[in-house]
Amino acid sequence: MYFNASKVSSNMGLKEITEIVFTNAESYKEIATLILEWMKVKSERENRGYPKWVTTQELSDYINERLKKRRRSAAYAVIKDYLLPLGILEYRISESKYIISRDFAGALKRLADAYTKWTA
């Protein structure tokens, strides 16, 4: 992860956020943006409320349809290796749902708090 601190803004969109998270991984950045935008739009279109979510089957169908066979494994790698561990997505096995999570924001806040304590 790399960013210019003076250019980080609370008004950044998803594309700018993924630019920071996936600094050197263009393909992963594109895949993450596609998946997250689609999840948000689908959830809103179907009035699912908060938190935004899709079923495992819906996500699988979207990946197969949109990203095709050659990028399917990359999509699952992005989900498994980045979006879930970073707290951007949450997977609820019992409900078979992927949820857009706010854990990522909480983790960044805790990181900021830790850094502030360290600098004191």
C-alpha cells in the first residue's frame, strides 16, 4: 500500500480508494472495483438496506458472467486474499452472503490510533 498523505481525502470514491489499497496490482484493483461496485448497485436496486450484501450464488454468477473463465481465479484470489482479510468484505457462512463491511475503516482507525500513540 502506498499513498501521498496530502492527497487522501474523505471525499474519495471507490476508484481512488482501490488505487491506494492495490497500488501495484492493476488487475486486482480493477477486479476489486468491479465486484464492490456491482455488490453496492445490486443491493441498492433490490432494496436490501444496510449492510449491502449479495448471496454467494449471485456473486459467483456475476464473476462467471462478467469476468469470464480466464479471470475467475483472479477474482476469487482478490476476495480471499485481500477483500476479506482487509475487512472490506465479510462472509457469513450461515447465511451464504458476502457483505460490504466497515471493518476496513475500523482497522484503519485503530492503525491511526496506534501510530498516534507511538509518536507521542
